[in-house]
Amino acid sequence: MHLPKINIPKKYIKVGAWVLGIFLVLIAIVGTIAYSKREALLKQMIAKAIKKADTDYGLKIKISEAGFNGLSTVHMKNISVVPKDRDTLSTVADLTVGVKLFPLLFGDVKLAEVVLNSGKVSVVLKDSLTNLDFILKRKKKDKTDNKSKIDLSDIAHDILNQVLNKIPDDMEMKNLLFTLNDNDTAKLNFLTTTATIDGGDLKSTILVNDHEATWHINGKLKPGKKQMDVLFFADGKKVELPYLENKLHAKLSFDTVRTEMKSAEYSGDNFKISGSWSVKNLLINHAKIASNDIIVKDAKINADMLIGPNFVALDSTSTVFLKDAAIHPYLKYTLSPNKIYEVKLHADEQDAQAVLNAFPEGLFESLDGLQVKGKIKYDLNFYLDSKTPDSLKFNSTLTPFGFKIVKWGKLNLQKINEPFIYTPYEYGKPMRDIMIGPSNPNYTPLSQISSNFKNALLTSEDPSFYTHKGFVEESIRKSFVINFKEKKFVRGGSTISMQLVKNVFLSRQKTLARKAEEILIVWLIENNHLVSKQRMLEVYFNIIEMGKNIYGIGEASRQYFGKSPAELNIGEGIFLANIVPRPKIAMFKFRGDGGLKDYMLPYFRYMGRIMARRGLTPADTSGYGFYNVRLRPGLRQYLLPDSAKVDTAAAAFDVDTDSPVKMQDESKNLFDRLFGRSKKEKKDTTARQLSVQDTVKKTKKELRRERREQRRKEKEANPSL
């Protein structure tokens, strides 16, 4: 196919040539004028930048000498940056910066060259003040001035471009010192002896705390293509961060960390950043996480991050790898119009032993050496709209396929099927060894425990115990709702299965690792039927704390009522179930004559009505045995008389009290008794009276909280009520 020949008149060609020639001449003239005036223009630009820094951030910037060195390279000497009323932030002895001319024509400042000799950056923290406060000052001003709607995707795009544009094609940096001084107690310094970029190849050497360690950040940078691959490691040892240990009591170290950015571009209205992050031999130690070192041998995430107009998300196309196991996470945080939190986890069906081996070392110590066969898959879904927290969605499912335990590890999860020694702990200290078996006279088989107590405790603690598999999703869901509303942890979602595992198999340390281990052990026991429900309940009834140094229903029934567990009536059963959540205040619920205090009656009626509706006890309009509950005579001598019931309420919170509260201070001398109390004593007495009033209020709140908890558990067990 031949295209037709186009004939352009010569006069038009001549006109075009003249226009182009004139345009080139004009550019040359403007360029010549600009070149001749560039030193003056540079001074104006520097003066403008210094003024803006002072106005917007309160920064005093000084440059002793500045001038062009070539066509587009600026050389500066003796630069200092000092925030107002703060310590000097930065000084640079010699700095050369070159920019790319072509992007500059379109308003983009892209660095071509950076050469730095002898610089220092000092961050100083003094109490609540730092020499980085100026950053917050600018943010507050921007928040006030900017009333337009913020598009997060555009912000992310602009910030990333700004960062990438500041990565030069060529860089040579020598002796740049970074120091951190935190209230004169924690000091760090990092001396970059050399850092170079040559054709995109990054190499650096950083001395930590005067040769304490040598770090390297090496890799490949392609800012124009929005790509990078950077490796962080140390010479001959792990990378350690002692500052975290000194400041946060956290230990963190690793062999290498690798960060890779593969692409960054718009996908519809969203800005998408794809890359990966991996770590080798990561060690974490913090008291809130675990009491020992947690070691992640090999972890990697292939991540697709989406930044939308009003949200930030880790897309479900992302994959987390731990050794040979993999899971797909989806995390999304929506800022407006309401804050919404979404979490989804999905693990495809995969080898169960590979998943078990993938857990970090030290996370599940009691399961070390456990061998299993079969496959498992996992799904979790969490959705919370801050405007309607009651509509929170939560479900978690670990599904086994041919799963079986082949060999026990450090811990035999079936040990409670036989007699065993149980050691309760308080405040991290062992109390005493208790034999859970027939050789212990206080041990009580399930068949010899009154149904009045069994039914009362199950109703109050775990109504669906016999039907669930260790967890009640609705209870966990409501725990999330309540804790979110209260802005603190006020309620858990533990079942009797979880309480049993926590007490028998695990330490009492409140750590994330222990909680995760508890959940896994409960799943192993319940889903593999390692222990029957009847045996679990029997062991639980024989180990629960029911008073100061009182463990199990056998000790409790004899201690409070002088009866065997089989003889407990409905009122005694309800009372003993009531004290399980707060066992040490049990004695303070009795009057001086051995009867229960009146504030307990509404609880008895409420619990009794629930049990009657479920057919667990006959209806009783008098209070479901409340008036028949009488503390055994041998203990009544330790109770306060009824006239001192206010003091009793205060004493109820003295969990270490072994004997009755003394009504008279026997340490007073005769003068004090005849002529009254000193001013100090009167002041102390007034303070005690105010404390008692507060305690009474707390006691009432406790009762209301108990009632709410009972109503919640009953509704969870029987939604039709």
C-alpha cells in the first residue's frame, strides 16, 4: 500500500523555518540573560527559602557561601539549621548539589548529583521537647488552612515522587554523623563514613556508636522507574537496636532485612505500590509479647498496597510466607466519613506440620516437638465501623482435613485424663501442690458434685459449654464491641475450656504469646476430642480458686458451709458460682451473723429465674435459696458486726486480710484514749471515710457489672430469651 504524496508549498516551509529560527534565537537570548543573572537569581531563591523556613517552621538557616559550579550545579559551604529555642539540628561543612535541566523546564526538581563532606544531624529529646517540634507546627497550620477534601492517593503519589526525585544519579557522601540524645540517658550515634550511588548502585558503610558495630545499606536504585532493591545488614554479627532495649525494654535484632519496590502507579482511582519485604533470623523480646526470645527464622511478604481517596489497604493479593507456610492477608483502614477497620486472613489448605513448623521459635514452647499429619486451612473475617460498633462482624475458622496428632512434644495434652499434680500461682509465685485425683480427700468426681452448683456455674460462666468447641464467636465479638466502646480492655471472651487450659497447661503470664498458645491448645483438645467435656468440667471444678488459698469445689463447700459438694443447696450453689470471678472477696459478702448481705438478693433472683426458665431449678419467688445461705459458725468469728457494714465494704478490697478487721486501735496510749485524736489522726480518719464511700460505690458497680454479665451470657446461650 502506497501513501499519497503530500506537496507542501515552499512558502509555508519558509515561514515555518523563520518561526522556528526566531523561537530558537529567543531561547538563546533568554538563556544568555538567565545565565548571566544566575548568581543573583540563586541569592534571591536562597533568601526566599530561608525566609519561608523561618516563617513556616521557625528554622534559622545560615549559609556562609553559595554559588554555581558549572551549568546546573550549586556549591555551598558552612550550612546550619537551628530550630527556634532548640538545639542545633544540622550542620554541613561542604555540599554540592546538581539538578537535571530538562525536568526543571517542567517544574520538576530532580537531583543529578550530590556531594557532601563532613555533616552532622543531631536529634535532641528533653522531656516532652525535641528539636524536631517544627514538623508538628507545620502540620497544625496545614490542618487549619486546608479546608478542602484530602485525597490520600494523590498525597501518596506526590510524597513518593518527592522522595524518588531526591535520589540522585550520582552521590558521594563522607563523614555524615547522626546523633540521638534522649534526655541524656540514651545516646546513639551513626557515622556514615562513605555512601555512594554510581549508576544506580548504592553502597554505604555506617559505624554505630564508635565502632560498636558496622552496618551496610546496599542495593540497586532506579527512581525513574520507581524501583529499588535494598539490603540492610551488619558486618560479622546481627543488626541490633540497643536504643529500643534501653528506652522501651524491647530487644530487637536480625541478620538481614531486604526491601524491594517493584512498581508504583495509579490503578483507577487508587494508587498502587507493589513490592516485598523479607527478614532473616528476626529476634524479638518484650514482656508484653513473651517472657522469652521469639525468633522468626525466615519471613517474607509480597505486598500490594492500595491507597485510595479515603483509605489505605493491604490487598488480598498479598502473601505472607513463614518458611513453607503461606497466608493471604487483607487489611483496610478507612478514614472517612467513618473510621472503618477491616481484617481478613485466608490460608489455603496446606500441610499441617509445615504450618506448625512455620511458627516462630519460642512462641509455643509447650508444643515444641509436637508432630502431626493431615492438612488445615484458615479463614478470619473482622469488620468494625466506628459509628456503629454494635454491628461488628467477626468469625474465625480453622478447618482440619485428616488431621491427627502423631507424637506428643514437650507437653502431653491428655495428661489431665489421669491424676496429676496442679500447682496454682499467685503474683507469679507457686502456692502449693494439689493432687487432682482420688488420693486427695477434697477431690470430687463430677458425679458427686451437686447439680445446683454445676448448673449455677455453667449458667454464669459458660452456658454453651457442652455444645461449643472451645470458643464462642458471639462472646468474642461482643468483647471486641465492649472493649472498643470503653477504649480499654475490660472484658475477655474466655470459655471454661480456655480457663482450664490457661490454668493447667500454661504460665499465668499475661502475654500475647501465651494467649495465642492458649487458643491453639484449646483447638487441639476440643477438635481432636483429646479430653471429654465431662472430664474437662470435673478438672475445672477441682482447680478453680474460690477464696484465699481455697482451690476446688471440695475445699470451698467445706470451708464456707461445712458440707460436701453433693450436699449444696440451690442458694449455696449460686453463691459459690458468684465468687468465681473474684474469689478473694467471698467472705465480705456475708453479714456478721453469717447470712448474705442484702445487695446479693437481686443477683440470686436474676440467676434463679434464668435457671428456672431453662428447667435447671424449680421457680422460687422467695429468692432461690438466698435466705438459706449461712456461713458455717466456725468462720463467723472473722466477720464484722452488722453495724460495721460500711467498713466491711472497704475491707472487701483488702485481699490479703487473714483476720477480722480490728474495731479499736490497740496501739493508742491512755492519753489518746482520754483526750481524743490528734489533728493528723482526724485527717487520716476523714480520708479513710472518703475511701470507704468510694469503695461502697465500687461494690455497687461490681454488682451491676455482674448482672450485666449474667444477662449477656444468658442471651448468648439462648437468643430467644
